[in-house]
Amino acid sequence: MQLFLGTVLSSLWERAPLQTFLLLSAILLILAQYLQRKRQHLNYPPGPPGLPIVGNFFQMDYKNPKIHVQKFTKKYGNVFCMHVRNLTFIMVTGLPLIKEVLVNQDYVFIDRPHAPIISHIFKSLGLIMSNGQGWKEQRRFALMTLRNFGLGKKTLEDRIREEARYLTDAIREEKGQPFDPHFQIKNAVSNIICSITFGHRFEYHDSQFRELLKSLDDVSVLSGRWESQLFNMFPWIMKFLPGAHQQLFREWKKLETFVENVVKQHKEDLNPEETLDFIDAYLKELSKDNIHSSFNEKNLIFCTLDLFLAGTETTATTLRWALLYMALYPEIQGKIQAEIDWVVGQSRQPTMADKENMPYTNAAIHEVQRMGNVIPFNVPRVATVDTTVAGYYVPKGTMMMTNLTALHRDPNEWATPETFNPEHFLENGQFKKRESFLPFSTGKRVCLGELLARTELFLFFTCLLQKFTFQPPPNTQLSQDFRYGLTLSPVSYKICALPRAM
Ligand code: HEM
């Protein structure tokens, strides 16, 4: 049949290429409309009509997805549907619907989708992209081990404060001259999760570790490229074609090899009497020899990689936004410094106990997270059974995205949604929690590192502002431009860190 069609088409093409092209386009359009009507008939959420095979691929803005998401939300409402080849995904907007998906129907949407690119990189292992019993076991173990290594306790707080001292020393070395704080911040943040997982920190001048952080950065940027999205559609072709996705795989492999070597070293040095870090704790779990559990060496490597990736990228990006906003809003920076001086002074480092006496600083950190919005559409979920959302039919296997961007910029919720304004989190001078603020998501799959991230953000931020005033370099206009990847991050910028007079 295919051969017959192919022969007919090629002879038509030879005789009348233009007419054949028009005929084919008309057939494709009719087919697209037919599929669209079929979807409406089944009460699928509305959405832009797509082309056969490629679906809505060409209607998406890969550099700034906010643009097409905003456009389609305006046109089709708070639940709209798009598809790219055989992947169908739905975007929900607005707090009630986000809660419906992440909280009320948490067990329906508990799993992650297995789009080709996700399966290729994460192999359905680890913490972020695993599902089912394996995910439950790994998440429980990771949470317990993080607590055993000081999460929520003084020991980890002291570790972060010590790292903040290294960071302030490194920034002081810049002598108030313009510099890009990207890698110093990334190194400092990464050292916290590295000391929990690998058992040690890395010097800021360690060129090998710098290379690794660069790979992490590349992984984040390259995942947002259109070639990586094309891999989701045609993995069997894209596997052989050059492009950003191939570099993404190479950079990820470098990270994987690094962790494999660290695990190998830990196996050689393992002392049954001592558990020094996450890898040691996991190796001991492996020695329990429960063949039915999800604990195995491959999963150890992927859990460690996930902690390294998630524990570095998001928090470091948030802190980069924080310094940028401080330089852009000197008055707000001045108020935060006044609060730090009043509550902490200059003779000691800030501690977590200071937080409750520092409502303005706490509000400013929340505002950095609202404006920075580092995970704009949350990490995707998938419907594990057929269900309905807002009355629309959502079949099993549909990818579900939750629109945190619209939530964090909702003009009905925030007085000045597009402007940095810590007052959003204050009431009568006291810190006020906001329901429409979900940077760590919510429900059973909420960010596993939320407590760690909050502790790091507060301590790094206050320690830096205690010692420096951040300013744009002379005659320079700092921009709030961003780049999309695994996280939404500011484009590289240079800044001056002027030591504060003591
Ligand atoms: C400002 C910093 C951070 C932000 C904004 C953030 C945000 C998020 C979000 C939105 C999710 C998806 C949750 C969902 O699907 O509902 C997530 C998942 C996750 N985060 Fe974070 N995160 C941050 C820091 C961290 C840190 C420091 C760690 C390190 C321990 C971490 C580890 C994870 C892991 C392992 C997951 C996957 C959880 C699962 O699927 O069960 N995150 N994070």
C-alpha cells in the first residue's frame, strides 16, 4: 500500500509539482481539522489546531515559552491542550486548577512523563524522573538521609555559614571591580549538596570542578533548545543527527562519569563503622541485599546526579537573580542592609534564628523567588489514569503542566506583578505568607530540597548583604533579560560588590 502511494505521489510530483503540493497541503489541513473535531467530540480541552505529525511544534516559542502560553491561555482559557507528534500536553492556569491537579488529584498526576528526551537522560531512575514504587523508596531514603546529615539542624546551618564565609572572601578578592558572580555562587551552593552527597567541598579555583559546573550549566541551557524538543518527536532520526541535543547528551555523560568515579572511590574507602555522606549511606543500604527493592548501583548514581543537579542549579540561579535585583533596586537593598545591621550587626554572621526578626529581608527573598520564577511551568506530571480536569476529558498518558508563571504574575493577586516589590509579602510590617506563591510546587511530589533551599537562600543572601553593596558597573544599565533552559535564569551580567564600611 505504502509502495503504491509512493509511486502515485512521485509520478504526480513529476508531472505537476505545484498542484501536487497544493493537493497534499489540502489533505493535511482536512486531516488536521478532522483530528481537531474528534478531540472536541471527546471533550478534550480546547487548543490551537496543529498539523498532522508535527502537531503544534511550530506554534511554540522555544526561546520564551511564556509568549505562546500567554497567547493560548488568553484565547482558549485556563485549560488548553497542545500536542507534538504523539505527546499530548495540557497547561492549567490559576490557583484552583493547579491545586486540583497537584493536591486534589495528586495520585492521578503523581508520575512524571516519559518523553524520549527525559527517558534518554534520566533513564527513569533517580528521584526527579522516576515513578511508582521505585520513586517512593528513593524519595523516602533521600529525605531520611538528608535529615541524618543535618537538614533542618544546626550542623547543616553551620556548614552553610562556613561556605558563606568562603564566598564572601572570594567576592572580596574582586576588590569592588565589575565581575560575573555566576561561578562563585554556583560553586558555593553546589558545595553544600556536594558535602552531603560526596562528603567534601570543592575550592573555587578547582578547574576540574569548574568544568563540571560548566557541564551542569550547559545541560540546563541545552535542554531548552528546539533540537532537544525535536528529539522528543523523532528520537530514532535525531539520534543520528548533529545538534544541541547531542551536546546535551555529551555534557550529561560527563556528569554521569564523574559521579560513577566518586561512587567507585567511596566503595574502595567504605568503612562499615562510619557513614560519612549520602553515597556511604546508600552503599550500606545496598549491602542489605534486598533484590526486590529499587536500590542498586545505577540508581545510586542517578539519585546522586539528581541531588547534584537540583541542589545546585535552582538555588544558585535564584541567588543570581537576588544580586541582580539588589543592584537594580538600591533603595530596597538599603532597607535590607538596615534590617541586617539592626538585628545582626557586623560582629557576627546571620543565623536562621534571626529570620523571624527580619520580616523585610524574608519578604525580599520571597519576592526574588516570585519575580525570578526559576521553574516557570513546574516539572511536568502525567495522568496515570483517564480523568477530568475542569470538566474536560484528560486521557491516561497526557502530560500535565502547571502554569507557575501566571500564578506568580497574576494581577489579581499581586499589587505590582511586574515590579520587584517586597511589600507583596508584608502586612503591617510583618511577614505574610501568600497562597499564590508556589516556587517549590505543592502536593506529594513537592520539591524534596525545599527546606535546604530556603536555609541556603536566607543564609547566603544575608551574609552577602551584610558585607557588600551590589551595584551596576559604572555607566552600565543592567537588564532583566533571561534565558530558558532547565531553569529560567538571568543572562550573564557583571556587577560590582562594594565592601561595606564597618
Ligand atoms: C530555589 C530552589 C529550588 C526551587 C525553586 C525548586 C523547585 C522545585 C520544583 C518546582 C520541583 C517540582 C515539584 C513537583 O513536581 O511538584 C522540584 C523537585 C525537586 N527538587 Fe527542587 N527546587 C529548589 C531547590 C532544590 C534543592 C536545594 C534540592 C536538593 C536536595 C532539590 C531537589 C529536588 C528534587 C530531588 C526534586 C524531585 C522531587 C520528586 O520528583 O519527588 N531542589 N524542585
